[in-house]
Amino acid sequence: MKKRFFISWSGEKSKSIAILYREWLQDNFKVDTWLSIEDIEYGKVWHQKILEALENISFGLFFITKENWDAPWINFEAGAISKGHIGNNVCIINIDINDIP
């Protein structure tokens, strides 16, 4: 089964980088990705669509910034991906954090 990457973001800086990273992954590696800003149709119940996406994803990319390092949804999504399965992976991409307060 082909792995699908869940791309997590919170805030404008993280969102902008996540969109660019998704394009790079798809263009250069033909990776199947899921990104809320691109994959949830306007008017849909966003949290339900995120939960549905997380059910079948085993790899998550998390773009962490000073503004979102403690965002509840990022923590929730990381936990949902790990789900206690050894084969699932969470990758943190640190954007601008030197020290977390």
C-alpha cells in the first residue's frame, strides 16, 4: 500500500510552508499527501474531514513554529497518527524555534 503523508500546520507561517512543501513532495517524489487547506472543500465540516483523513494515515509531517508549538490540534493530530502503531511515523519540521519557553 502506498503511504499517504498527512501535513499538519497551524497559523499563517506554517500554512505557507506546508503548501510549498506539499507541492515539492508531489512534484519531485510523486508522494500522495493530505493537507487540510487543499483537501477540505469549502463549507464542509473541517474537523470531521481531518478525523477521516487521520484514520488511514501512517505518516505525518508537522510544521512547528513559535506561534503553534503548543497548538491543541497539532498535538491531537500527532497522537492520532501514532495511535500506538509501531509502523506509524511523525516527523517534526522546526521552522523558527531555538528554545521553547
